[in-house]
Amino acid sequence: MILCDIGNTTIDWEIHGEYSKQSVENFAPVFYTEMIYYICVNAKLLTYISTLKNWIDITQYIEWKKYYPTMGIDRIMVCEAISNGVIVDAGSAVTVDVMREGHYEGGYIALGLRSAQEAYAKLSPALAWPFNFEVDLTIMAKNTPDAITIGYLAPLIDKIKSLGNPIIVTGGDSKVFSSFLGDAIVDNHLVFKGMKKLIEKGQLC
């Protein structure tokens, strides 16, 4: 099975169990002849790929009533991967979603690490410090790097922990967030796992 997650700048692949990435600039979907299951947030590429018969858009298998209309497709995929748990997708933004017995209970969106650091720097040059990921979130800070790190991370981590277990973390900053979340499970292939579950549902229908 070949799975493809098409973003605005990067293409993520799972090809027969192997994972890889490529730039959108080097992507030529017409040259692929095998059947490929995909999701896509790139509007320009979506219009073109939808004309190719061997490219199967798996969004047709989604039960849309489970989610809200403006919810991102990658976010839906990680939710489809998990029947029970709190899913933290730590990427450009941090999304937190709760699934219970296969039902979507809701979620929220926070700034990602890079965006949060940039926001502090824009607020004041005096706050243009890198986060300290060795900081103890349970104590009050006595220097600026710790103060901004705790100010950003502590409320976010506390809210995630309050939602229950298990906690599953994915995304580019998954290691950072999981280090503050105790027994959290790190799984950076949730999008593809969600895609596979949807494909199985679609083939059974």
C-alpha cells in the first residue's frame, strides 16, 4: 500500500511500510502509476491530482459529522488513528484532541514552539530568548528564559494532563512535549495509521 500526505511545502510518504519526505517543488504525481491513497491540503495540487485515476482521495471515507467543518485534514487523520486517548500534535501549531470510544469529544489549538518564541520576541526584544526545556514547570522562574518557558508550557501541559490518559504525542516537537508528559506515548506515524483505518472502512462499505 502507498500512502501520501500532501502539504503546502512537503510531501510525506509511506510506501510499503517505509517512510520518506520530499519537497513539493520536486513532486510530479503524473509519473506514479501504482494506486496511491492520499490526503492533501495543497489546493493547487488537489485540483490536479483529483483528475488522476490511480490517486484515491480518502477523505471520501470520513464520517464528517463526527468533526467540525473547518477542522484540518491532518488533525482528523490523527483522531481516526486513536479510539481512546488525548492526541497532542506538536507541529507549527500544537493541537490537542480527545477521542473516547471512537467519538471525537473536541479539542483546541495553541501556538507551536517556534511561533510562541517568535511572539515573545515581537512583544519585546528583552524576551528574545530560546526556551529552556530543562526547566522545572512546577516552580517559579528567576530568569527570563525560564520565565517565558514556564509561561508558555506550564498552562498547556497542565491542561493536557487534566484531560486524562492515554496521551499520545506526534509531530516535529513530539520529543519536547513528551518529556513533560510522563508516560505519554510518542508516535510520529499517526497520520498514516489514521489513513489506513479509513481505507479499511471504505473497503468494507
